[in-house]
Amino acid sequence: MSLYHSTRSRAEECSAKEAIRRGLAPDGGLFVSDELGSAKVDVDGLAELDYAAIARAVLGLLLPDYTADEIAACVNEAYTGTFASPEVTPVVPLTKAPGAAAGPHAHVLELYHGPTSAFKDVALQMLPRLMARAQASAGAGEKIMIVTATSGDTGKAALAGFADAPGCGITVFYPEGKVSRVQELQMTTQAGANVAVAAVRGNFDDAQSAVKGIFADRALAERLAAAGIVLSSANSINVGRLVPQVVYYFAAYAQLMRAGAIAAGDAVEFCVPTGNFGDVLAGYYAKMLGLPVSKLVVASDKNNVLFDFLTTGVYDRNRPFFTTTSPSMDILISSNLERMLYYVSDGDCELIAHLMADLAETGRFEVPAELLAKIQETFACGWADEDEVAGAIAASWHENAYLIDPHTACGYHVLEKLPAAAGSAARMLLSTASPYKFPRAVLEALGEDVPADDFACMRKLEEVTGTCAPAQLAALETAHERFSDVVDVPGMGAYVEDAALRL
């Protein structure tokens, strides 16, 4: 059985269940398994499998201490009747593909058909089920408090997944004034006796760093342990949040095969809008599990720290922070980059610990030239400023009659600018959220007059485009807003403790 350990040390190993239950390694590193890639998914047979069957196969490899029956139950609970599409994450072709002149046709992988209209539903419908089995293995009586910082979408998806889950509570922090009004209402109207939501005076990086500090607070952990409570995370630092995202890369490939767009073994290029590096890291895991990937393209917004790193090898968060129309990507500390660096460096824990110490102490690190060259073999990159995002939304609609949100627009712009990777039989753009989560930005990009109210924007967007807002988003207009708490960064730990002791 493969065991998990920290990216920064092999001193302590644990099972996949324990890694999911803990969320973060004791030394602040992220849990990884050295067995990743030792077994492969059978690509030849993918076209014959539905999403659930692919999920069972992928998760069985990545979480080996879960029994086949446990995995099957988790998959069934997560994906039966919870997504609007029978494919869960459907693939649609673009009629005039970005980069079409460069060769392969482009498709969109729609990841937003879950209960909160964002890609994070795919993992956060699964994580509570995985957590429940991990909790059962840990022994009776323990309660888990999920603590999560969100740049916009994780918060609602985690709240929806964990609301009233037995033996669990969840506390979500979001940066005050730096998410869309629709995103904010999704969180502040959340039902459930076990949920707590607070805005933080600061940006996402401030909130995320504070959450990591909360996990590292031994005195807090001891006080909560005395009450039978442990902390865990629903951010993609938790391996249980990350591994379900690997599934949709294989599911996308299967759909391309069924459509006759590719044959088994053909390489596909994936363009992924990302800030925290989790969504694109899942594609890297898929590649290690045998998926034919020609390139993983990292698409950034104006907070382009990942573009600079992938271009120069220097990661430097000492730069202005921009609030953009793609708030879920407004991030300067990309936590999951640490996992990629671990695998690309062939598991060099000492190097990873050194790089992360540099980041903590100086706000920057630099990887050796030979490591950068190895990274660039798999990863390409690009970014879009606010004008380019708006232009991409307009171009996608006017040229393809396809409506996209600002995050997806970053990827659309990058695909238009970058030539197709060598050997690519198809290009796949990951669409991470419904455009109706950001109706103001989308309507403005289309050149329309923008009403003052976000829900009036939704209705006008429906009228202008002939598309329909997801019912769960439109319903927010009349939902009761339960939470109005605002905390300073230093007060986040006390807020978590209060919420935990109410469980």
C-alpha cells in the first residue's frame, strides 16, 4: 500500500485516509505519495466508461487504502443526481476554435454543472464522502472542523458539500470586497447548523496564509483535541480535494474518443485557468497516470506570478496585488505549486523545504535552471489583462455564440495567442465557472449597459444572449443572508475555535 508523506520530509508517513483527515502535513508541507505513476489508467478502454466508472478507476489508484466498495459508495453519493449534465463534466466543441489556424480543433470542458456552478463542485461533492470514511477509520467520537480560505468558489462548494454533514463543521473565510456579489451571497446565505462564514480584512493570500498558521498552531490543536475536535481543510492543499479533479481529465479524453475527435493514444493539450495551481496540478497527476498530454497551459490573470515563474524560474510574490474580474485567480501564493516541484525534482524534500523557507522568509525563491527546463517540458503559460479578458468574452460570444466567464476568458485569450503544442490532436479549454456567477463583468464585456444590481444583470444577460441563469444562482436574489461577520487576520484563529466549540 502506498503511503503519504510531506513534500518537505519523509520523517512521518501515513495512509491516504489519514492524509485526508489531517489536510496539511505537520511540518506545513503538502501530502504526496511516491507511488504516483507506478500504476497507469488504461487509456485504450476509456471510451467505453462513464464518469462514475472512470472515477472509480482513478480514485482506486490514488487512494489505495479505501476499499473498492468505499470508493464506489463515495462516487455514487457524489455524482448521482447532483450535476445537471449526465456527463458530469461535458465536453463541447468551439465552432471557431482559438488557435484553429495552428492546427487542432479546440473544445471546452464544462466544469460548472454542479450545485454551486463552479468547477470545485466536482471535488467538493466527493471530499465530504472521503472524509466521512476517514473519520470512521479514526475512531468513534471525533469531530472534524473544516477550515478553508476561498478566493471565491471553493467556499460555497465546500459549504454545500459539508453543510449538516454528521461529525463535521465548516468555517469559511473570504476576502472582504474581493469576490463577486453572487459569490458572496452564495456563502452568506448558506443553510446548515454546522457552518460559519466570515469576511476577512485583507486579500486571499492573507486569509490562506492565516489558515495555514491555524493548522500549525499546536496550542489551538491541543485545546480542540481536548474537546474531541481535529482541524482539516477543504482547500486543494488537501489531497482529498485534489485527486477527484484528476478524474475529469480522463473523462474529457473519453468524450473526445467517443466523438471521434481523437483516437486512443493521441495527445491532447489542456489550457487551465488557475491561481492556486490545483486545477492544473490535477492534469499533471493525470499525465503521470498515463493520460496522453502534449502540454499543460497555465492561464493567469493580471496577478501573473505563475507566468513569471514558468518563464524565468523565479517565484516572487513581492508585487502589487490586483483585484480583477476573475477573483478566484487573484492569488500570489500558489500553494499547489509545491507538489509539482516535489515531483519534478524527483522527490527532493530537502530542496522543497529550502524553497518554501525562502518563500516564507523573503517572499521569493528561484529554482535551478535544469529544473526549470524540466518544468517547461510539460508546462506552458500565458496571461490576460482586464481588457484582454473582456475581449475574449466578446470574441467567444460573437464568433462562437459561446458564453464564458472571466476566468475561462483568461484561458481563451491564452489559447488564441499560443500556437498548438507539437503533437497535439486536440486542444481543451477548461471552463471553470458559469458566466452567471459574474454577470456584471460578462455583460460589460459584451458592450451592454450594466444595471446597478447583479440580479438585474443576470436577467439582462439572459435577454441579450438567449441563455438561462442556473436556477440556484437566480434564487439568491431572495435568499436570507445569515452571515455578516468581518474579522481581522489575527482574529481568524479565535473565530475558528469559537465555531469548533459550538459543534
